[in-house]
Amino acid sequence: MSDMDHVTREWLADQVGGKSKLVSKEGKGSFAFAAASRFDRISLQVADSNTTKVEMMRELSDTQVDGLRSWDLDLYNAHTSSDELVAMAIRLFDALHVPSDFGIASHVLTSFVGAVRTGYFARPFHNFTHGVYVLHGCRMLFEECPLLQHAFTPLDRLALAIAALGHDIGHTGTNNAFLIASNDERALRYNDRSVLESMHCSFLFHVLQKPENCVLSTLETADYREVRRTIIGAIYSTDMANHFNDIAKFKNRRQAGQEWIAEEAADRQMLVEMVLHAADLSGPARSWDVSSTWAGLVGDEFVAQLKEEERLGLPISTFMQAPKPKLERNFIEFFVLPLYKEMSELFREVSARVEQITSNHEHWGTILDQS
């Protein structure tokens, strides 16, 4: 393992503190209101769009169905279509027994998934494909870990599935630090606190408010409130500013020496949040072909953000300028690997993902050494 260099330290400062120690362009004000971002301003009117209807369910091939049961699922290099992604998402909801447990009509589930698809924009990485990948990661962790199957209630599974698919809906393709630095309207609305995550939650529940999309319509009021709390908490857990604190809380709970109690809401909420966070960061836990493509698409968004920072005269996120192999190796080493190692202490089945992450970390190291 490598020492933490200044690039990684800056990344940590950015992720944990919500803003980095950035380098300003000489002669340009960093926080001038005139430089407020116009970088794809979002309107929740998308949630009211009539373009979300899915006319016909796309049939999946046997290979695609089998892929949904494997960590080797490749949605990138297989050039999976948007309609196929909708069909896959519905299959994954089925795999978590959500429609059958709550009597969700197929046309309502299809409409909901289609509306979420519409809510994602054509970003290189933070798009509907990513939402399906995270839902898939949650399904894989749930099916491989008997403790999760024992602990999660049907309401937990419902909340996890919805949160996973919609956790990045409406994503800007930038990070929270950029939105804050540019005085973006979302940063103003959510007071600089978990800006994107707050927006994702609000956007997702606007989608769910439409009767044709409301997969929660069969719930009693108390159950609806519980699911809503779980979804919001889970999506907020994907804010990297919470990363180290959440791992520490999980570790402290694990080391307390007490069994995880299915009847204890706080225990189940912590597990839901850890599963979603791990699935959100599951790129390095997948095969090299998928993992390297995942990393490349994140890098494309970094390039786009750097260009916007340059155009707006904002401080430059210098950590995004680091060579990709170095960036990926350090991200795995200081973020992803500790998360999965900690989870593997409770769920031994996660050890296989730790091995894959370690392999990808070594691969990036080899590329870096040869560059």
C-alpha cells in the first residue's frame, strides 16, 4: 500500500469537508455571484413529464438474465439499450421480492422505472445505467449475505430498491464542492449541505407523488413514513462527506459484541445504508473490464467539471487532474478497500469482493509503474 500523497489528501479534504483546498485562477474571483453556475440547471418539472411512459416491456435474452445474477454483469461494453435497462431494473425489483410482497401492479412499477430513467440525464457516468448498476449491486449483496436476508424486513427491501435505482436521479455530473463554489441554485436551496443528495431525494419523491408511478400506494401511512425515512437516510449515506464517519459507526456497532437485531430499526437502517454505499462504490469490486470502464467514465465527468471551473473562473479541483492510474489506485486504497474490508468482517461472503478490489488495485498500480 502506498503512502497518502498530497493529491489524495486533497481528495479527502474535498470529499469529507465538502470542498477542497482548491487553486484559484489568478485574477478571477472564486465566489462571485456573477459566476453562478448555469451548468445544466435542473427543474423538477421533469418529474411531471409525459415522456416517461414505457409502451412495451423489452424482452431480455437468457444471457442478460443470467448476467443479473453475477458480479460480472457488463452494461457498458455490451451497449445495453435504455429499454433493456428498464427491463433489467424491473427484474431486479422482482429478485428482491418487492412487487409480490406489496402487490405492486406491473404497469405501476414499469411507469416508475421509466420515470426514473427520464429523470437521469445523459451524463458520462451518473446516468440511468449507474442507477441500474447500483440496484444490481444491492441485489448481489443481499442474495450473497444470509445475515442481510435475516435482518431486512420487506419494507427495508422496498426502500433499498427504490433508493438504489433513484439515488443519483437528476445528477449534474459535478460534485457538491462545485455546486457550492459556483453558488448554484441547488446549493442555495439546500444550504450547502449534501446538496446533490438532498436534490436526489426530493426529485425521487416528486416522481413517486404521481399516481401512475407510486409504487408506495399500497402502504399504510406509518409504513410509508418508515420507507420514506429509510430511503432518505440511505441516499444521504452516499454523500462521500459521510464516508469515514459511517464506516466508523458501523465498526463500533460490529465490535460491540452484540448480535444485529432485526427488530431494531437503527441496526437495519445502518445495514441498508452500508449496502447502498457499497453498491454505489462497487465499480472496483467488479471485473477489470467493467471496473476500468467505470473509472474512465468518472474521469470524463472530471474533465467536464474542470472545463466548467475554467470557464466560470472558479477554483480548480486539482486532484481531478492527477493521472488516472494514480487517482484510481488511491481511491481504491483509501476509500473502497477499507469499506469492503470492514463489511467483510460482518459478512464473510464479501471477502470475494475484497479479493477483486485488491486485484484491480494492483492492476492500477502496475499501469502507474509502467507510465
